[in-house]
Amino acid sequence: MLAEGKLKQLTQLIDGFSKEELIWMNGYLAGIAANGTRQDAGVIHTNEPKIARAKKITVLYGTETGNSKRIATTLASEGKKLGIRVKLNSLDQYRPEDLIAEEFLFLIVSTHGDGEPPASARSFYNYIHQTDTSLPDLKYSVLALGDLSYPQFCQTGIDIDERLQTLGAKAIIGLQKCDVDFDEEAKQWIHSVVNIKQTESSGPITKKDINLNGKSKTKKIYEGTIRSTINLNDKGSNKQTYHLEITSAEQIVYEPGDAMGIIPSNRKSMVDLIISLTGIDKDLIIETSKVTGRVEELLRNHLNICHLNIPTIRKYASITEHTIPDIRMDLVDLLLEYPLADKSLFGQVINLLAPIAPRLYSISSSPAAHGDSEIHLTVSRHSFHVNEDQRFGLCSDFLGELAAGTSLQFYIHKNRSFRLPESQLDVIMIGPGTGIAPFRAFLSERDAMGASGRNWLFFGDQHFSTDFLYQSELQNFSHTGVLSKISLAFSRDQPEKKYVQHKILEQGNELFQWINSGAYLYICGTKDPNSIDIENALLKVFEDHGKLSREESKNFLVMLENENRLIKDVY
């Protein structure tokens, strides 16, 4: 306690100081008390630079599946708890012209396809790469989500980070790249952000990638065997959809909602044609940036020769001195339409090719129902035409041709955001076509675990007679009460096409009652147009049966997403 005289002096001294100045003085005096450091001409002598906590930050996210949004929302929540003002926005709702006015910016963005930004981030991505606006006052950090199995791992985040630095912005936390198991790294990055203290000195900040757990991650690779492959479509169908059952000698650790990652091989006929067109020795040993091997082995099992991306097409054009439009095409089409003048150049072409990227397929089995040494997939054989020649998707064709007894390597891609709720809660599943895959797993799991919550499935395809995938199983689930309600849409069984979204509108009143009573809503399938059309139908249901305005309906949809009651797995 201070003596009366000293207390009077202190009272007179602080009279007129602001709240912020008093808080600063409190810390100042605490530092003197802790360190025994005396004041000298108004300066505390220390080797540490002065620091000031960020009071306002902007958090932006670009997402396809919702993971980036989940991290961004958590960051915003944690920041607000510490009294930090937070502006949270999706990249497609943010005006990139406002970057010049930002001070602290934190971006969470995923990568899709061949290193491409998600749809919601494209306008922002294009803007910063097309503008030369100087951003010397911007302090930022990027958390990039990706899959380490892909050659363009976290490429969108890398590109944004590099471009912001080129524009003069300062990375106050180094680029954080996260693999599919990102929870722990994301939490630590969030902790770093909300506790960020920016030094008053304006010296350069060293750019580095942060590895928070101190070790690299490797995926568990399983050795499996094809037990059976069944075409789920009947004779006369326009489609081929395979149900594959794969067994393993070891326990397969996965949950309903996860996906299987597979690295396919290229068709031997295509590889033989490429070797024939170029005249290269198939046994020639070539060293690439990722792997060294015989030409035939590289082209068959390691390098992507299908649907080459635009940067690769451009590099091929530079080597061959052809003028080639910016369109994606297979390597064999390039060689046929824009041949090599000198066959010796093909060695350079091989070094342009990226590794074969793994393909992900939603798992359609449940370990509780089917055992932990067996796993099922539902794969549609993708076909298309190039110059009137029929072609097939690389991995779907690869899987469809695997005979029983064939060995197969795979890994499990965890999808922690696509999980079943507690067993007593109701579930609505919307999965046209192969979007049925994870919902077969969900129903099998809930059946095996005796879940009491109701289950409602929306499914659609072209024809009832030929394209009703898993018909007998779904009928059994319906008869036993596991499937409380099923709504079917077969688009080509009547003159006017009817899709799942039409069934949603027809069942709108009951659907809204389920959702308003706490049901969880899942959507799986192609994003464009299926997922978009389904969301538009849901908005209409909210308007008509929830008596909400269009804006209120959109806010209700956002609320469901924020509460993790609307969960999407779209592609």
C-alpha cells in the first residue's frame, strides 16, 4: 500500500490520462516490477522491440466443401473472445479493391483440380494476379488446405501468398500448408493469429513454411484385393455404375463419410500409341523431378497423359513451336494434331508431365455393418467423345476393368466434416446418381448401431427399371424401418424431366418440418448443376413453408451450415 503522500502524487500524476494510456502505464509499471528495470529518460531498456496487439482483422475464406469456412468461423469466434474486431467474409462476397485499406488480413483457402482455386475464390484469385496495386501496409497470413497426395499440393494458397508478397504485403505468419488431417495445425495457426503482435520495426520478415507438429505426414497405404465387381445398371441403361468390394488382410480404419484414394494406371493401348507416334525406345531410362524409370513404366503407372492442364499445353507449344489453343486435351491428341518435328524432343515432353493424381471416391460401406477388413465403392464409368472417338475417365475405367482377385493399393481420405450426428437425431440425405454412395454407408451404419433417429433419402437417376442403384437394399431398409421415407425421381420416365429438386419442392412442407425440428441435412453429388439446383429448391421450400423472405431463407441456409446441420460433399 502506498503512503498517503505518494498516493496523492500518483493521483495527481494520472489525472487526465485516457483509459488506453492508463492500461499502457499498468503494463509499463508491471514490467519494471518484474524485471527490476528502472526508467531512464522515459525509455525501458530492453532487447525486445515495442509491440502492439492487432485490434481489427479481416478473415476471408474460399471453400468447396466447407472446411475453409469452418476454420475461418472458428478464427473469427476466437478473435472476438479476445476483444478483436473481426470482419468475416467469403472470398466471393469480398471486394478485392478493399485490400488497399486492410491492415491485418488472414485467408483460408483450399485447392482443387490441377492446383485451381475453388469457385468462390476465383474472382479474388484473378484480381490479385491481374492488378499491380501496391499493398505496403498490408500484413497477412495464408492457411492453405490441400491433399499431399496431389502434385499441386496447396497450390492456390501458395499462389496467393506469393502474389501478395509481390504486391508489397508482409507475411507476419509464414504460409501454413495443411494436409487432409488439418485440425491440429489449423488450431495452432488460429492461436498464432489471435495472439499476433506486430513489431513496430518495419524490417523484412522471413518467409517460411510452418510445420507445427515437427514431422511430415504420410498416408497409410493399404494392400487390397478386388473381391467382386458388379454393374448396378441393368441392360439398356445409358450408364455403367460399378459396385466394387475390396478386402484387405489388415484392419481398414475408416468411418462412414470418408473417401478412398486410388492412383490409377493409364491404358496400355494409349501408352503403346504414344510410344509408336514418337518412336521413343520404351526401355529408355528417363529421370523426372519425381521418379526415374523406363519410358513405358513412367507413361503407364506414374505420369499423367490424360486431360493435360493449360500450363502443360503451353509448355508443349513452346517446345514444339506450334500455336495451340488454350484447351485441355490428352497427350495422344496433342501428338496427333501437333506432332513433334524432331522425335528426340519427346524426352523433354515427358519432363513436362505431372504425376498421376489420386482420385477420391466416397466409401459406400460401413465397418459396423460390413466388417473392418472390407470396403465398398460406387463408381460411375465416365465417358466422353474426342473427335468422335469415345474416351473414358482414367480412374473409373481403370477400376471398372479390374477383375476379381486383382491387387489394388489405396488410402483413406478422412472427411471429418461429413459425419453422422448422434443416433437419436433425424437425417435427410439427398444423393442423386453416385451421390448415393455415402448414404448407403450411413444407412448401413445406423442400421448396425440401432440408431433411433429417422432417415429420409432423396435419390434420382434416369430410369427406374435400369438405374435404380441399390434398389433391393433400399427396399429392405424401407421394409425394416431403417429408412423412414424415400423420395425417388427418375428423370426420363415421363415426357417432362423430373429431378430430385422437383421432389424436394413436392415434399416441401414435411421437409421443412423435419429441418425445423432439428434434422441434419446432407447433400452429395456433382456441384454443377445438381447441388446448386438442390440448394435453390431448399430456398424455395423455406420461403413457401417457412414463410420467410428470400433474404431470410438465405440466412436460414447459412445458419444451418454454421451449425453443421447442412453438410455437403460435392464435386
